[in-house]
Amino acid sequence: RSFTHIPSDTFHLISSLSDAVPILDHTDSSSWLARFLFPRVPGDPGIIKARKMITDVFQKQLGPSDGKKGGGIRTGWKVEEHASQGDTPHGVKPFVNVVATKDPEAPRKLVLAAHYDSKWFERGSFVGATDSAAPCAMLIDLAISLDALLEGAKKKRKEGKGTGDGLEDVTLQLIFFDGEEAWDRWTHTDSIYGSRALVANWTKSYDQSSLPSSSHEARRLTTHGRPVRRIDSIDHFILLDLLGAKHPTIPSYYASTHWLFRELLSAERRLRDSGHLYPDIKSSNEAQSFFVDRDPMLGAGIEDDHLPFIANGVPVLHLIPTPFPRVWHTLKDDASALDWPTNYAWSMILRLFTAEYLGLEMPQLIRKD
């Protein structure tokens, strides 16, 4: 897959797509992230509150609009709640994943995902700021910032006005997993309850394929017009976890997506070189790359929500630092563990990377590097 790089002299447009502060600045008590910092244990009232905070963004803030009140016409997002039950060491628990898809009729999906539950602690209130409230907020920011551009891509696909490279056939899909955390000790059965249930469903459920003849070579060969398993409609699956703390070090874990990892690194470098990566000069001067540019680590033995997808042949890019943050699975994984300039930088990187992956049209002309 070829990337069309957005020229650096238009990078100011990336930050102007939407203000990241109301979503990602945890130092602002009214921000989405600050309000999301509470215990979110599966089956408890907190997880229901968290789920409503997520779905409200897509159903209300980004819901369908005729444009009469300003802001342009919006077709909205398709929001699905995938419910299941799992046998845990603490009894049967309910789990509900949230799946938000901008253009559900698009034949292929770029999936970005994070888990929105927090680990159960016998004593104390664990809010999981990096694990994974901040990654969830990054996905929310991504949806809000790119919504208008995604509308344009959706309109082009429906009108058959694609460029012939098949980019318009891919839409953005965001998944918020429930039940990632183990209740006791992490095992294959006491962990990733929601993602395991979702993949089990998606390997048995089908969408009608509408892949046009102009599409790139499919990841799996499918017959044009035939039903396609939902799991097979995923172009790439990008999982965010344990992000939001200062100075993350993220390696490439899988050879099949190393080229995609390099595109993220490229987005970070170009934003830094142009002065658009951080919200202020001081943070920029102190910056170090989030990414470790070396050969893939073959998963590094890290178990997470991506495993059921890998088992079904989905190409995975895992954005999780090695080593984990020092506050991992401690009560100190709270607001004090987060760094606003780092979260801002993640916002800019994900916006640029996703816009380039999907070939979204910016307000000004882009050129091919």
C-alpha cells in the first residue's frame, strides 16, 4: 500500500481540524479524559457510565445532522454494542464492546482499538489512566478531528468518484473493548474477554462485499459480490495500550506491519521537523521519539486484545511501550501519570497517519512525495 504524504506546509491544518484540549488535556477538569478517570470494572456502574461517555460522542456530538444549524451535513457513525458473558474467577460477568464505524458499507476497515475497562482492585480505586483511559481519549479525538474528512470520503465512495487506487473503499472503524483485564492472574481464560467474544462472532458473521474491480489486491482473495466474514474486512488492526505517560518507547512487534510502523515514525518525524508535534516549544525541545526503529520483536511475548485477531490472520500493529509504564497496575496509574504534551503529540501523529492511510483530502491540495 502506498502512502500519499501530506506536505509539511499544510501541517497546521492537522491541529486545526479540532481542538485537542477538550478531549485530551487531563489538566482541564472538564475535558473528556479527565471525566473518564474513574473505576471502570466490568459489570459495575462505572463501566456503564464509561460506555455512555463513548457512545454519546458518536450518537450525539457526531450524530447525523442536516447542516441547518451549521457544521455541515453529517451522516453519523454506526454504533454497535456487542454484548457477551464470560466465566471469570469472580463468577459470570457481562462484557460489552463498542464498535463505531464511519461508513459501514465500505468493504474494508482500518481498525484502531483500545480497551475501556479498568482492572479490578480489592483495595483502592484504580482508574487506569494509561491503561487505557488515555488511549480511549485518543480514539475519541481521532474520530472528532477526522469526521468531516471522513464524510467527504464516504460521499466520494457512494458517488463513485474515487481516484482508482481503492483508498475510498476503506473506512475508519474504532473498537472499545470491555474485559481486557484479568480478574486475578493473567491466563488465556482470565483475560481479553471482550475481544475473544467479538472475534468469535466476527468469524461467523458476514457482510455483503462490494469490492470494486479497482481495489488493491485483497489481503484475502474473495469473490466479488460474495458475503465476506467481518473479520476479513479488516485491512489492518492497530491496538493502543498503556499510552499517555511521558517518554514512551515503542518497538515494532510484527514483521508484517513493520512498514506501517515506519509510517508512524515518519509521521512523528515530519511533524517534529515542522514544529507541529507538540503544543509548545519547551516540550518540543525536550522531545525524544516515541518509536524504537529496529527489527520487529516477534510480539515480545505481550498478550493483549490483538491476539484473537492475529490468530485469524489479521495484520496487527501493536502500540504498547516496552517497558511498560512504571505505574502499570498500581494505584499510581492516575492523572499524575499522564503528560499533556505527550497526549497532544499522540493526537497529531494519529491524525496525520490515519488521514494519509485513508487518503483523506485535506482542505488544501496534497502532493505525492
